Amino acid sequence: MKPRFCTSPVGVSDAIESAWRTYAMLHDKPAERNKLALEAYIHKLVIHGERNQDQLTVKALLYLKKREGKLTADR
């Protein structure tokens, strides 16, 4: 059974938009593929039981920073 929060797209989309706005403020032109990865990561967290929107946002920002480091290491 999915967590109740997962059935409410408002909370998930708010967490995604909040994390993306913060990330976009730190970077001039963030890649769109990062936003898609961010959405997938937040949905994964929700399915695993994370329901706190602030926690989702913070974890998403940390995920993007780690992903950014991996992308620059690959170049």
C-alpha cells in the first residue's frame, strides 16, 4: 500500500518545485535532466515512507549536489 502522502500530488510537487527553485538560485542554468532525476528521487523517497515536505526538499538538494559532483568527475 502506498503512503497516503504519495496519493496527494500537491505535496510532492511542492517539494519538487521548492528544491528546484533553490537549486536554480545556486546555478545559472541547471540542466533539465537534473530536474527529471530530482522528480524520480523525490518519488522514490515518498514511496519509501518520507512524508515531511521540508525533509524531502533538503534530501533532494543533497542528492542534486552529489549528482553534480559525479557529473563533473565524469567529464
